Amino acid sequence: MISIAEPSPRTLSDEEFALFQKLVKRLSGIALGPQKKPLLLCRLGPRLRALGLRSFGEYYRRVTAADGEGELVHMLDCICTNETHFFREREQFELLEREILPAWHAGAGAGAGAGHGAPPARGGRPLRAWSAACSTGEEPYSIAMALLDSLPSRDRRDTAGQAPPRAGAASTGAPGISILATDLSSRALDQAQRAVWPIERASEIPEERLRAYMLRGTGASAGLMKARPELRRLVTFRRFNLLDAAPKRFGLFDLIFCRNVLIYFDAATKASIVARLIASLAPSGYLFLGHAEGLHGADHRVRCVAPSVYRLQPPAGLEGSRNTPSPEHASCLRISE
């Protein structure tokens, strides 16, 4: 049994902080440096008071008890940072819409098409995307808007009217889009599934898309906006820990977004997560990382095609020089700490 001094929920001793550092690292991979001690005190203090606990030592024993799994979820929800925006890192969305999606819809084989080249012929299956740290939903719904707008009008109507396949389910063969959105935070996922945000977030969405895909609240819902049903139907939400291997039912993805989350992990954990993400890419699929997150290790399976955007290499001999990164992007293959 660990003995911990128990002054009050307003103080966090170094010994208590060290225990939470180890616990959070083991459960989520998130590395809480010494500078995060005030943040932990601020984030967990209200939870302790809500539970009527007198100290962080008492709370530590609560979450590590045999029946503490439910409270562990609350603890991680409090610690996880859920800051996000619609169309965050707009340059990546411009690349997606200007080059990657047109090549996809051209249906050409590997090596054909303009720009960075098209994925292999899709054979009628949906384009599959994974928002691997979706937070409160802004990222997967931004992806949904971009993907939906890339379809011809008829296919757009057909796709918007279909129910999303469950994660990893076989495609029906109809033109469409399948988006999986995952996060560790149950609280963030609940908000993402509701698809409701303060109306102030509307400024992040281009006006035409705002009119097409968002509903403005009235009456008791004034000051809020909500994604239209045709957008919500494209996204399936699941709770998932990036430390875990993706279940086989998830399948492979043409696009994987894992942005502005790797900065919370140490180098070894980052490398492990990136390796698993790459293993979940479909042939010639794309991995999008945050602007401050370089690829942690020059993995021969992927090449950098734009800042923090990587493409899975096709089998040898299929694409030749098209997969060679341009000089201005060559630095993104270096290990970034």
C-alpha cells in the first residue's frame, strides 16, 4: 500500500504528482512533464470536490481501485486537451481538395493522374477516412464536408442519404464516403456525436459550406449550430486509445488524420503510434499529421508529399519518381522530437 500525505484537494504534492504521471503515461501514453503539475491540479481539483474527496492521494486510490475503471475514464476526460477547429491547418485541406481527391475520383491506377498521383483503382468502394484523435468533432465533420463536396452532384445526393457502415464493415459497392472518428475522451465523443457547437465556430467554415451543412439554432438553441443529418450520417464515432493496435474491423484507410496529438507523447510512444497508423493505411493512402509533428523516424514505407503529409509507398516499380519528395519537403523525413 502506498502512503501519501493528504492535505487538501487544493494542493498536489510532488509524490502525488509522480504517481499520476506514471498512471497517465501507462493508460494513455501522455507524458506529463513537471510543468504540467499546475494543469493537473486545475483539471482534477473540481472532480475531487464533486466526489467529496479531501486529497489527491484519496483520488489516486479511488481510480486505481478494482472498481475504479469508470472513474479512470472521468480522469482521462479531465486531462485530455480537446482544442480543435473546423478546417484546421487549411493548407492540408487545400491539398486534399485540389490534388488528392480529384485523383481519387478519376479512378486511375497507381501512378496515373496529376499532382501526387491517384490511389489504386477503387473498384466502387467508398473512400475511407479515419480521424484518429477527433476531439469534439470539428475535424471529422470538416473531412466530411470536403469529401462530400468532391463528389459529383448525383453521387453527393446518394452518399448523403446512406447510413454509414459500421467501422470495418464491407462496402456495399455504391459510391460513397466512410469516415471513422475516434478519441480517448468519452466526453469529447459525446459532444462530437451531438454535432452541436457555439455559433462563434461558424467563422471557421466557408460561407457556402456553412449554408449547405449547418443548421442555426433558434429559441432555446439560439447561439448554437448543428451539423445537418446528411453530414452526420457519414461519420461513425468510437472510443479508441492510440496506444492500442487498431482492431481488424477498422480495416484500412485511404486517409488518416492524426493531428496535434503526438506532441503530448514522448519520442518512443510517438514512433509506436505512427507505425500503427501507417499499418492502417490502404495502398497509396495518406497520413496527415499536425504542422509541428514531423515523422518520427524515416520510415521507408512512406514519403513526404507536403509539410506533415505522408503517402504510403506503392509496391516497387509501380510509381517510380512520382513518390520522391520535392526538395522543399525533404526535411520532413527527419526525426522530429
